[in-house]
Amino acid sequence: MEIKGIIFDLDGVILSTDDFHYQAWKSLATRLGIPFDREKNNRLRGVSRLASLEIVLEGYHFSDEDKNAFAEEKNNTYRELLNNLTPESVSEDTRDTLDELKRRGYKIAIGSSSKNTKLILSRVGLLNAFDAIADGEDIKKSKPDPEVFLVAAKRLGLNPTNCVVVEDAFAGIEAAIAGGFLPVAIGDATNCQSVEYKLNKLSDILMFDFLK
């Protein structure tokens, strides 16, 4: 099928706020006396906030009320850290790639599980750069369920088979495949054996044969 649209994950693809997430979860875990390290943090990538919290709290029991409060505490810490974002947080390579894709006539979208997507895009000056945005506010199921990508494709007016999904997390690659999209890996997801197309940097996508 002809590729007409590209859907990007946000964290780790368009820019990296992974360390902000780690710092926020680490702060919560430390306050609760729960061990938390980079290895466990990697399991949270592409996963919703509440699902991430369950991973953080593995082996520990808290009420649903406490869990909701913990999730809110983590998000408040994370949003404070987002104040460090500026337009310079997005690389020139990424901006040039988005501009070139639009120049070639492709529709571009964000498909992210984060409920802070619009805040992040606003801070880095990319809120109006995409033809569609689907995020954690639009879905009930997080990756590896393909819901967020299906919402993004629908908002672009395209079928999944006409769209590429660019992801840095294994859960995102699984979601792309499950939804019938062409998966493209960057970052940690390049270790996924089921992906044919892999990027060292975002502009590498311009060299692939599925684009004009």
C-alpha cells in the first residue's frame, strides 16, 4: 500500500523527556521507600501512567485511593520538570525532517500515551506542526494496544496500511504491528527483531524506499 502518513511517538522520538519521567518516578519511589532504578524505568516506556505505577509498586500493596494520589504526585513532579523544555530541546535534524516530510506531501501526526503531549509540544514550539495529535486523553488502552495509533490515523483520514509508525519502545512497535501499521524503529526499539526499518537519527527515514 502507498504510504501517505507518518505517526510519531513523542518521548524518545521527537524529543527525549525520558529522564524527566525517571526523575519523577524515582522521587516518588524514594519517598515510599521502594527500590527503583534505570532498568525498571525502561519497562515503563510507552506505557500509561497508571500502568507504569503498577510496575513501580510491584510487590507492594496500596489502596486505589493511594495509587491515584501517587500517580498525581508523579505527574506534578514531571510537569515541573517540563519547565526546563524550550524550542532548543528539539534537534535541528528532527525539525528539518518534519519540514521535509510535509514538503513531500505527507501527513504527520503524534501518537503518544502521554497526557502531557500538548503541553510538551507547546513548550518546544511544535503544537501546530502536526496534522493530528492523539494522546493519553483520547484512549482507554495504552500500548501495546494500538488504540492511540488508530485514533491518530483516523484523524489523518488514513487507513493504518497507509501509515508508518515511528517508535522507540518495544511496546510501541508491538502496537504498530497489531494495528496494521508499518513499524519503523529508533533508539532502543532498533533491537526489535521484527522490524525491518531502523533509524540512527530521524532524518534516516527520508532515505527509505517506502517514501517518495
